[in-house]
Amino acid sequence: MRIVGRGFLARHFTALADRYPGIVLLAAGVSWADGVSEAEFAREAALVRETAGRCRADGSRLVFFSTASTGMYGAKGCRGREDEPVVPCTPYGRHKRGLEEEVASSGADHLILRMGHVVGPGHPPHQLLPTLIRQVCAGTVTVHRGAARDLIAIDDVVAVVDRLLALDVSHDVVNIASGVQVPIEAIVDRIEQRLAATAVRRFVDGRGANHQVSIEKLRRLVRPEPLDFPADYYRGVLDRYVESPAATT
């Protein structure tokens, strides 16, 4: 496997680096849903086009990481399914959807993975969990009313992708998530328990749209191996990572 990128996902996928010849894992580009400039979007788009072109030329399979976030699946009535039309509702979601279309039409063998909120050591500090941890430690947490997020541990992500590659899944779009929507307040509750801290909650409207992420296709693809995330899965994820020095930096 050739890994393109040096960030959070790329580092964790080095565990598979010696496996799957002919796979190019594109783990570089925009990972921040807010405040991203058009120049950053353009740089990622150029990288995707270049990498897809090389994969088409040499017959490699391109694995592209997209998003299963609110930006992709947050539209009213959306069921978070890969086999149904989606209407991205943020610039980030529209950007990722556009890149999906480029990859699919590039002529390269490919696998598009729409990722939930991935949690683990070395998590980018601007993303959800490190931000909430910093706010709890500072004593005040901003909570968007009605917000819920699908958390999945990076170790589980690597294991699931490993399974999909072993099964030779290609020319498809697959959600990689737990399928469990966790209210942000419940996430904050668990962080407070882990850190033995209490924070004042500041409730705000907007940006708190709930959304669903279906993992029916993922379950079907990995059969006969079972894939089940219990309702309290997120607690174990937080218990594994909240006290990690890398997560709390």
C-alpha cells in the first residue's frame, strides 16, 4: 500500500503499509469543516486529480476519504445512505461531494469512504473531541442545541478498512461510522467524568443539525463477520482516548 499524506489518518494506517500492493490510500487534504479557504479546497482538488490520474495510468486502486458529517448528510430528510442522492449543506460537504464525483469519473479503480467523527491519539486539535476537551478544562463548553455526532475509534476504522480491502471492495461508496448518533451533551458528560471536571454549558442555536449515518451497506459488505456497535459504544471510545496526552494537547 502507498499512503499519500502524513497526518492523523495516514499515521494510523501505516499498520497496513506492508499489505495490499496496488492500493493507494489518499489520506491528505482538508480535514476541517469550518473556516477553510478556497485555496485549501483547490489544493486538495489538485492532489486528488493528480493521484487519480496516476492510479488510472498504473492500474492502482485509489482509496479516497470523504465525509459522513453533517455537511454531507445534514439536509432535511436525509437518511445517511450511500445509495441515495445527497444534497450537501455546507461548503465542506459540497467540496467533498465534488471530489467524490471526480474520483468516480476519473477512470481509476477506486473506493470512496465517507468517514464519521474519527477519534484517537494524535487527533487534529481543531476537531470535535480535542475542542470539547479544551473547553471542559477551561470551564465553559459551547453546545449546539440538537447536535449529535457519530464517533468511531481510529483502531476500529483501520480494522474495518482492512476488512474491505481484503474483500476487494471497489467502485463503491461506503460509510465508515458506528451508526450511533450521540448527543453532544452526552459526549460532554463523559468527558467531564473522565477528567473529573465540570464545565458551564453555553447553549447556542444553529450548526447543531442532527443527522443519520447508515452502516447497513458496511454490515452487508463485511459479512459473515459481525459488525455491531452498541448504543454505548461511544463511552468506550472516549474512555480509551480522552486521557491520552495526544488527545488532550
